[in-house]
Amino acid sequence: MNDQKYDEPRKAVKSLLDTLQVKRVVYVDDRIQDTVPLEDVIAAAIGLDEASLRVTFPGLGDSIPDDQDMRTAKIRDVWKDMSPEERASSGQAVVIAAREQGDDETGDMTDASNLRLLIPGDRQLVNLSPSHWETQKEQLLKESSREELTLFLFDQDFSGADGDVDGGIKIIASLLDRDDTEDLICGLLTHKVTPDDQPKQWQDLSEKHGIEKDRFIVIPKQHLSQDPMLFALALKFVALSPDFTKLKNEVKEIISEAASAAAKRVEKVNIYDLDHIVFRGSFEEGLWEPDMLFRLHALFLRTESLKLAHEGGVLEELAAKLRSVSGIPTDRDPVPPPVSAWSLQREELYEFGDIINKNHLPLELGDIFEKVSDDSSKNENTGVVDCSKKYYILLAQPCDLMVRSKGKREPDLIRVPLAEVVQREKCPHYSEEIPCFDDHPRKNKWFVRMKMVHFVQISILDLCVLNDDGVGRLVIGADGPKGLRPAWQKRCLKLKEHWSNKLSPLGKLSFEKKDSQDVRQVKEKLRESFLKAILSDVLFKGKIESTGNGQVLTYGCKRIARLSRVRAMGLLMSYTSTCGRPAYERDFVASHQGQGNDENGNQG
């Protein structure tokens, strides 16, 4: 039996079992026989090499005779002094190993043998059938103390022993439901879960059987043979879970206590400070007053959290323990982050339309726009990004974008820069990556192209703020939408005034009864030319329609997301650096390859 690939995983498993203070591993599987006759053990042991016997039959010691008769005699001699449990465990292991070498057994038998290769020799491995488990479980549970714990592993399907197809997980659920199993360490070792669907199956089993996910681990049996280091990684999760649960609970309590303390400090803000900071300051800056209270609460929450986090040293102690376990080497190759980690990263980096549009949040640096068609209003604000569509990100100074209390910006901006956001395999020249922009961050990479910038009328982008779906639309003759900040209520009036003035010449091109057919044709052509000149911008095209509520102006522009302030500021700095990059005289000895274009055909 060649077990070299198990050397490093076994070292990791030993370190983890030491950390967990686990002295014994119990494995329950329906393919394990209740008894193994001595003659079957001898017959199997004769065909095994010395190294395999040391692993499967540790009671034989280091000196194992090669001679068949001498080996048989030693096995008989050792067998007499072994307990029934030791006979069952070693006997099973020897028979399984012999079957594996003969390739006449696969599946659970092979996995049980591989499990023995992963458990270090100084730990007891007990293989039990379901019936033996039932008779011995109380004694095994009693012997598992905080000083010398036992790791309990269960197969999922016990139908081979006329048991339940979900027997393993049901045993785990019943054990963890007891009052005396607070420190119990359990794992489900099963063929029914693959490495690919392990995270989902783990969550599903937790919900279906009412088990806290942090209290057990699901391990695909494929790990034992195909990639044993992943078994060690799964065992690491077992080791991390108890302290990780404690850490989460401690942090949760700190957050709750800090939030309560911060709320009390907000309550203590006196009327003078309230008037100066919240109302006068907000009015001058064009801010929404409750935002200032949230800002105060965030300030107090941070200071209270930091103070509580360092009291007593509990978090430091838990973090140190988790750090030591996490540092145990279990990576055979760089392990990709789980899907849930990508999802959390995306949530940290972006706010999507269901937040920024439905709450009519003001235009800001980092707002991302999609070029849309006429049916754009049917789209959801779900954050779904399509590689076939065109996207642009707003790169303008935040203070310049701020709408002040009178509904105007200072200075009064006309156009602002929108940089193209593109999906590429490699980073183009003069570009910056924005990670996790779509739902497939492992597959797709998105970049902001700093030299592909379009200057768009800000009055078009402002229209996106007014609508729940984020589309650039204005009903000129109707009241403004509810929920706008005070400054944006005035901004809405100014936008209506702005667009009414721009579209006012259309009144002179309306048809009158006295108009001849030729005059009507001329007016129609003038109307088309006028609208094309007025409503067409560098990126987005507009149209005007008459409805029962008045004239409706719509642009093919939709705000879909907002990049976090820190990342957006980084992009703004990169953009200004690109604009301000030095331009040198061409070298006399420069080559003529590529005509000075970059890899995307852009001159630079």
C-alpha cells in the first residue's frame, strides 16, 4: 500500500487533533462487520507488507516477521490479549487493506482503510458497525471528556445494515440535542456529498435536521482517496467551529451593547447641538437631516465598539486560538474563496438599485449607469450585470456633485465624466479593475478605462435620481416624486424648468388648423431635427412623449449601482493621474512597431 500522499495530510491531522485534544476517533459505518474471525485476519495479514500492517494493526509493534508462520504466531499471541473493541477495529482495518490491495472492494471499505492512513498512530481509531455503536455509545460518550475528547464520524446511509438511509445524520442530530454533549465533536463522512456541493449540502442538512451548522461538519468521502488534504481542511473547520461560534457571539454582544450605548449618546445631544449640526449644517450643505443623526450614531458606535472590544481580553484570546488553528498547513494548492465570500465582498463594494434608486439617493461619485433601450423600465433593480450591455461610472469630485440647499450645485456643472466599464480577460492599458461587479467574479473581470471617458450632461443623470427604477425620466407637468431630500425637491423643480425651457420651441412647431400640408411637413421635419439636436447626447438618446400627465422626457440611461466611496475615490485619483500623465518628445531611436497604439488600438 503506497501511502506517501497521506504523509503531509496525516501531519496536518495530527496537529489538528492535538489542538482539539482528541485522543480517539470513532467511525460508524454499515459496511463494518460486527466481528471479524481471527482466521480471516491472519489470511489478510499474510498478504500485507510490513508498513501496511503497522498502520492497520498497531498492536503488532514495530517488529513484524516476514516469515508466514512466525507472523501467524505473533498475530495469534497478540490477539489473545486484545479487547473485543480492539479486535474489531484492527481486524476490520487489516481485512479492508487486503481487499483494497486486491482491488476486489471499493467504496466504503476503501474509504475506511484510507481513514486509517490519515489518523496518526498515537490516536486510537475505533471502527464500529451501527449495532455495535448502539451497544457502546453511552460508554464512548462518557469516556469523551474535555481533557481527552473523541471525534465521532458517521456514515450517512445505514441501509446496508438494514438501517435508515439517513441514519448517520439522525444520530448526529440526536446526540447534539442532548444536554450532556456540549463539547461533542461530530462529522458526517458520506458518499452522498461531493466536494462541489458540500457547502450547499451542509447548509441543507443543517436546516432539514435542525442542527446548528457550527456544531458538525460534512465531509465528502471522496476527500479520503482523491485529495486527503481536504479531509484535513474539513477537520480544521471542526477545530475552528467552537471558538468561531464563541467569537461571533462575543462580537454580537459587543455590537448590541455598543449600539445601545451609541443610541443613548445620540439621545443626549442637546437642542443647541441638534440645531447647529443636524438642521443648520444639513440645510447649508443640502443634506438630509436624519443622515446627520446616522453619522453621529456611526461615530459613537465605532468608539463604543473599540472600547468594548478590548475590555477583558476575551476577543484577543479567542482570536489567538483561532489564528493558531487557521495557521496549520492544510493547503495542497491555493484554495479558491467560497462563493459566499465573493457574495459578501460584492455586498461590501456595491449598493444596487433596490437601495439607491428606491430611496432616491443623490448623485454621487462611483454611480454606475447602464445604456438601456426603450423597455428599460421593465428591468428590475436586482444588481444583475450583463456582459453584453454597456456600463459607465461617474468620476467627478464629490463636493462638485453635491446639490446645495437651493437646488443648485456650486459651481453649476454642465457636463461630468463617465468612464467606460468593460469586461476583459486582461487589464487594458490605462485601466483599473473593479472587482466583483457581476455574479461571476471568478470568471469575469471588469475594468474602468480611464482613456475612454465621455462628458455627459449632468441634467440627464440627475433624472435617474427621480425614479424608483433608476431610469432617466421626467414627467414635466406632474408633481415630483415623494421621498426626495429637500435639496433635491428644489433640484427637481429646476430640472423641470431647465427641460421646459429647452423644449419650449416645440410649441411653435405644433400643428394649427390653418396649416397647409406643406407647412405641416416642414414643421414635422423641423420638429424631428430640433428634437435630435436637443435630446441627443454623446452617450444617451432621449425622446419626448405626450401622456395624460403631461410631457414625458426619457433618456436611455439607468443608474444600476454605486461603488463604495473608498474604491470610487481611488478610481477618481487614477483618472486624474491619467489625465495628468507626462507627455515627452518622441525618442529619435524609438521603434515604429504598433504606430504608438496600445494593445487595444488606442493611441497613448
